[in-house]
Amino acid sequence: MLNLLRKPTVGPLDLDEGLAALGLDGTQHVIVHASLKSFGTLEGGARTVVDTLLARTATLVAPSFTYNTLMNTPTERPRGTFHRDSRVSRDIGRVPQEMVERADAERSFHPALSFVAIGTQAAVITGAQSLESPYQPIGALYDLDGYALLLGVDFGSNTTLHYAEHLAGVPALTRYVPLEGRAQPTAFPNCSADFDNLLPAMHGRERAVTVGQAQLRLYRVRELVDRAVSLLNREPEALLCQYRYCRCQQVRELIRSGGLHPREHHALTRR
Ligand SMILES: [Zn+2]
């Protein structure tokens, strides 16, 4: 009876086999979004995910957002300060926190929307960010022909789509973050709750494998961005959620009154 209740345990070798089946061979630059509990029981948890992924990627990237520094107005007091080792917000997950704790990780400067990266292009990717374009590390991955890896999560966690919204010209909201001793404005996007609306446009473009109880999906960042931009060109509100009290409704109003204002993709300067 006990055996029936016991969940299968996923070990590092199972995960490594799955990543190999996706075609990850240590040469790719990959942004990861993971739900540890989606595996069932994963031996070693976040440590296993990070160790295994580092061996299968050239650069490993993740959002390491810290929402306690985010302010609606410049006069609001932030609930926290940001530094290199600030704890990643709980809903962003354990894997980015595990990466932040590694001494060789680069973390970008943004007090609320930082990215963490480890590997050959880590400095280039994290260095691409600005207050005006917080998702520009995804732009760097676009140039590096990188991949987005979803470990047991849906497109609601697929941060790459925010860069597509930026390029398509979806209006950004303004929020404030404490930086260099004062509150500074930063672009801030709509929520990602309905990003699965891009799924039909990505049909058949993923590589997928199941490990334990988790579905692992790998997408090219370029395809995600290009297809999301073309979806938004056809249907500018396609990725906004319907929840009445969400900031998505402010973005919707801005689209209805002013339309989209496409932004250029700023390619990485060659070094
Ligand atoms: Zn929303």
C-alpha cells in the first residue's frame, strides 16, 4: 500500500538524460523556468537542476526578480533594498535563488527585475539590461540564438514573451525602483497569466520530453519572439489577461487609445 503512494524519485541522471533528449549539448545559451514540484520527487531539488543544467549549457540564465523594491509612485517607500545577494521573490522559484547563491553568477542591476546568469555569455546577457528595457537580456539571447526551457511550467512563466511585447510596441506601464539613492522610473509590463494564448502559434515548434511527472519543453527564443510579435501585430491584446483588477486592463486601454508603437531590436554590439 505504501509503495503505491510513493512518488517515483527523479535523480540527476534522469534529468540529464531528458536534457540530452532535448538536444542540449553544452553549446547553447538557455533561460530556464522551473517548477521543482512538477517532477514529483526530485533528488537534490534546485541544486540538482542547476548542476545538471550547467553541464548541458554554455550559459544558464533565469529571471531573479525581487518585487519588494517595486513602487507604484516615486514617493512610496520601498519594502526592501536590492543588492547582489538579495533573495529572489518566492513566486519566481527556487532555481534562480540557487543560481544567485553561486559565487560565479552574474546578476543584473535592476532592483526589481534582475536576471541571473552563469557561463560564457553571462556578463553580456546581464549587461544588456536598462531601466527602459528591463527584458533586454532576452534580446541578448535572441542575438545569441538562445533557447527558453520550461521545466514543468506553462507560458505564464515564459518571460521571453515580455521581450516580444516590447518589440511589438505594447505600451509599458511606469513603476519606480530605488537606485543610486533615489526613486527612478522603470518600464513595467502587463502580467503573464494568459501567455498560453501563444501556444497555438508555437504548435510543433518545441522539443519535449517527460522526466518523472514533469513535461520539459525547449523553444528557440527567436521563434518565440518572432511568432509572438506577429500574433501581437494581428491581435494587439492577445497576451493580456481578462482579470478585471489586473494592470493588464490599463495596458488594454492604452492600446485602444494609442495602438502599438513598435520598438527596434537593439542587436548586441560585437566584442
Ligand atoms: Zn493580467
